[in-house]
Amino acid sequence: MKKMLLILLVTTLSFSQEKELTVAQIDSICSVNENYGYKIGHFEMENDKKENIGKGQYEIKTFIYPKNDNTFNYKPTSDDVIKEIKNNKLIKAIYVSNVFRTNLEESSIYCELYYSKSELFYVKISLLKSIPNKDTITENFEFKIDKKSKIKNVKNILGYNLNDIIHNFNSEILDFNN
């Protein structure tokens, strides 16, 4: 009887836990399912003297993991359906930022953020810098995110603190997704 109870308990616990998705699995799900949310915005850049030194735009796309296979077949026509879609978990977001400076220099950040149970766990970042009459330079980084550890500041072509970039992008994505 004790063995039967133990088997039943282990089986129940095994099926009740959410499975952890890998980066490859998340990419596969996102390639099949359409993005859940989309946002675009614009910004102006100023130097310390409050002079305009450029402008830019950003774009956010979010992807969710459906609780069931029918989630993406829903037509959001009632509050219940919208609530069902909102209860799904964020699994990936793409944040793109493009900056156009008055000196004709351009820079871009393409960031893919991966989530498990709506918590950030992995980031891929591509940086691009384009200077007139010179080559375009790109750098790529990948970081495993842990609540306990902080990403060490890595020198990069844009001179940005990547830890701050990831934190700011993640905060904006979570605000947008909720």
C-alpha cells in the first residue's frame, strides 16, 4: 500500500510541474506561433548640454507559451478569452533599438530575451555600429541569467553597460507584457 501511494504521489508531482523549455525549444515554438504583443516607439537623444544629438526608435515583440494547443485558435471576442490568453506564460521577447546620430553614425541593438515561468534566464545580444565611410562593426554576446549573479561589464563597440541594457529592456518588456 505504501509503495502504491508513493508511486501515485511521484506520478502526480511529475505531471503537475511545468516543464522547463530550452532556448532551442522556445525558438521552435516562436517560429510556429505568431507573436503575442507588439510595440513600437520613438525617442530623442540629448547630450549633457540638452542639445539634440540624435533620434531613435525601438520595437518590442513578445511570445507566449500556450496552456493548450487551442490558445492561438481563439478569436478574442470576450473577456474570458482575453483572460485565457493573458494567463499564458511569456517565453521570449525581442527588443530592437536603432539610434541615428546627427554625426551620421548609426547603432543598433538586437536583443532576444528568453523566459522560464516569465522569469528571464537567457539573453542573446547583437550590437551593430556603422560610421560613414568606414566598415560596419558587429559584436554578439550570449548570457545565462541567474538571480544571484550579475553580468560582468563587457567592453563592447557601443561602450554600453550590457547589464544595464538587459535590466532596462527586461523591465520594459515585463511592463508591456502585463
